[in-house]
Amino acid sequence: MQSIYFLRHWPTAWNQQGLIQGRCDVPLTQASMAELNTLHVPPDLHISRWYVSPLQRAKQTLASLGLTGEVAQPLMEMDWGEWEGKTLAELRQTDPRLKIEEPKGIYLQCPKGESPKKVQQRLLGWLQQCSDKGESIGIVTHKGVIRTALAEACQWDMTTKPPVKLNWQCIHYFGWDGHKLYLIKANIPLLKQS
């Protein structure tokens, strides 16, 4: 079974403001980059190769950890369409479509955007292309992408609370058999530089 390690990018100003952040290419905050410069990936994970979303917040996270990786388009965050840049509270008050879509979980469809199910399909399709290499890989990506990996591994339809509470500043270890993801260990902390 191939080892797949997921890491979410560090916070941006939009994250701190609670804004829905999909394809909008918002950079990391200076504080995020400074914190990342003090951390490193545990060496016992033996990650052979890194892949990264094309969005700058993911690439900055990878670079600030002193790592290099190959950009992979399928690792991009979910397209939130018309809901991008808004808060959930704002949408709940102003957009009646959210009340219809939210209960659909993984099948939620953003107006002029994509569903988590579509994100999951592109992630799994990309993993199938990588699985012939069999090497242990690290992926720096987004919350939406990692949540779809968790949904696949735990058969979670996203209509209820997640089966595992993920710490978004930790690494999440999955196994991939070429067809299915399995959650092996969540919340592996990054280490402080000595």
C-alpha cells in the first residue's frame, strides 16, 4: 500500500476573516510564513516526493518548510463559484440556495462552482496516475481536498460532523491501494527546528 501524506497550507488573511477561499489566489500571511520557517516535516515519514497545488498559498507553505515539489493541477482547492469571498454566516442570511445545497454534503453544488464529489473524483483520478510509482508521497493542498480524502477513506458523506477531527496544522497519513484511500493516522505534528 502506498503512503500518502496530506498537509494543508498555512493561514491566509481570508482564512483569518472566515471568508470562503477556493480558487482565489490569496497568499499566506507573513506570520504564517514566519511560523513555517521554524518547522519541519518529521524525517521518519520517509516522503520520497512532494506534490503541491498550483495556488500560491500551498506553494508558499511547501517552500517555507524548505521543501520542493511538483505542481499538480488536480490538487487545487474546490471552485466555490459565486460563494467565493463570502462568509457562511453571510450566505445563510442572503442566499437561499445554500439552505438547499448544504444538506447535500458531498454533493453540495456551488453556483458556477463544483461539488466536493467532483473534487474527490479529480483527486482519486490523479492518485491512480501516481500509484504506479509506489513511492511515499507528500501533498500540500487545501482543506476542501483533504476533506474529500477523509470522506473517501471513512465513507463519510459530509452531511454530519467529520468522523475524525483534523488539526489543519498537522500532517494526515493515508494509505492508497490504487483504488481506495484508507486513513492510517491523523494529526501528525510538524516538528520545531532545533
